[in-house]
Amino acid sequence: MVKIRLQRHGKKGAAFYKIVVANSIDKRDGRFIENLGTYNPNTNPATITLKLDRAVEWLEKGAQPTLTASRILSYKGALLKKHLNGGVRKGAFTQEVADEKFAQWLKEKEAKVSGKVDSLAKSAAERKAESLKAEAETNAKKAEALAAKKAAAEAAKAEAEASEEVAEEQAAE
């Protein structure tokens, strides 16, 4: 049986996957028939590159995706495109209508992903601003404490000089 699955690469704790078509009896990281793309879960949002047309061809030939691979294929629209192609074959609608539906879905999906990227960037900027504000407050408190300490030291020094002057005056009398 032919499967669409992930092939692990990368170092420990930083996995990077290739999306491949392989025979189900071959090892996970072993021989494969075709490389369809890559999946990098270390980025936010995850980076996925996929040869969409080749993935749809393999799905139509009967390749069975694993659970994670099917989720990736669904995220990139390969399963939707396969479904739409099935409708075209059955005569439910034309290829142009299918392409239009897929293009509309793709546009909505890209808007959703770019919205997530924007919100992540905005929240990171807000966290940075809060951090800088907290750091400025901490620095102000430290500066106040240092100024109070210097003022106390100068007062003590002035008091010591005054007491020395008084002692010198009494000694002179």
C-alpha cells in the first residue's frame, strides 16, 4: 500500500520533516517514491511547502495519507482540490467553477494565515513595549534609591565636617 507520510530530519529537539510518498512496508526514514514537500513545525505558524498538483495526483491514484499528513494536505488544500476534481469527473460542475472555488478558498486561507502572523507580531511588539516600560520603572526606582543613598552620604559627610569645625572652634577657644 502506498502512503503519504512524514520523514523526520533535523537534530534532536528541532525536527524537520519531508512529506513523501512511500511504500507502507518501507522504514519511516528509508526509501521513498517521491518527495512532495517539507514541513517545519519549529516556526510559528508552521512552514509548509507542498507540490500541490503532485499530492492531488497521488491522492487520486489511491495513496493513503497518515493522520498528520492528511492534516497538512487539508491545510494546504490538496484534499479539497481532490474533492473538487471528483465533482468535475462526475459532471456536477465544470473545471472552471472548481478552479474558482479553490482560488476563493485559497484566498480566504491566506488571509487567515496572514492575520495570525500579524497578530503574533503585534503581540510580540506589545510584550516588548511592556518589558521596556517595566525596565524603565525598575531603572527609575534604582536611580531614586541611589540618589537617596548619595544624599544620605553627603548629609553624613556635611554633618561630620560641621562637627569637626565645631570641635576645632571649641579647641581654639
